[in-house]
Amino acid sequence: MLGFIRQGLDDFSISRAGATWESRSRSCPTGARRSGPDGTWDPAAGTVYVWYDALINYVTGAGFPDDEEAFAHWWPGRPARHRQDIARFHTIYWPAMLWSAGMDAPRHVWIHGWLLAQASAMSKSLGNFLDPMDVVKTLGADGTRYVTLREVAFDRDTDVSWESFVRRLQRRPGE
């Protein structure tokens, strides 16, 4: 992330043109309101970057602005844990959005690796994943926590399998 920052940072827009999956905007880039006669969204108005919408959801869920005590307790999240594919967002863009709103950003961000199956990222579409509910059903909640913490490196990708979990559970000390 430091290398990315050293390249220089530019402002980024809160709106997204043509992104249909983002939060819909009722305003055009000029600021004019855009809605149909029935009040429905006009696709020409564009969309709002989904993370700004998320910011509103997160802070209101933590109590802002109605419950200052709850908000002070829950915000910012401590420590924040995120997937490696969204590390840039959570270590650069998200803090910038928070600071521009006069809010504190998380003090620590931990980025975790992927669970791999035979050196490939687990994927529902490929079918090469471990269903967490099946793991818990088979190994129990404590057994699942144990093998996950023992088998999975937090800071890098880790290849796991049913066999590695079962083997680890069988080597469990004291049993």
C-alpha cells in the first residue's frame, strides 16, 4: 500500500457512470434531480459509489448520530480484518472517506490470506470449497476452531482440505 501511495494519490468520485450494481442516485452530475414522473430512478442520473452508501449504513448501525455513547464504543472498529483483494480500499480509500467526513479510521487493519484447495482459491462455481457448516457438523464448533487456528496461516494463503483438518484434529494434544 505504501508503494501505491508513493505513486501519488488523486481525488476519486463519489459517483459512478454506468455501474448498475452501485447505489442509485437521484441527482445528475450537475446536481439536478433526476427521477421519472412517478418518482422512480432515472438511469441517466448515475449511481453512487457503493462504499459511500456502506459508510452511512456502518456508522448508523454503530449508533451515529442518535446514540453518542454507543457510537463512541463501536466506532471505529478495532481492529479491522479484511480480505486481501480489498486491502487497498480498506487501507487507503476507506480512511480517506472517513477522514474527509471528520471521523476516525480504524487504527489497525489486518489483511488475511485465502483458503486454497489444491493451490487454487476456493470457489463455489468451481465446487472446490469446504462448506463451513459441514465442517462444524463433522468436527464440532471447538474442533473447527482448533483445526482452523492450527492449519490456517493468518497472514498468507493456506492450502487446506478435509484431510488436513482431520489429520490435525487426530494429532490434537491431550486427547
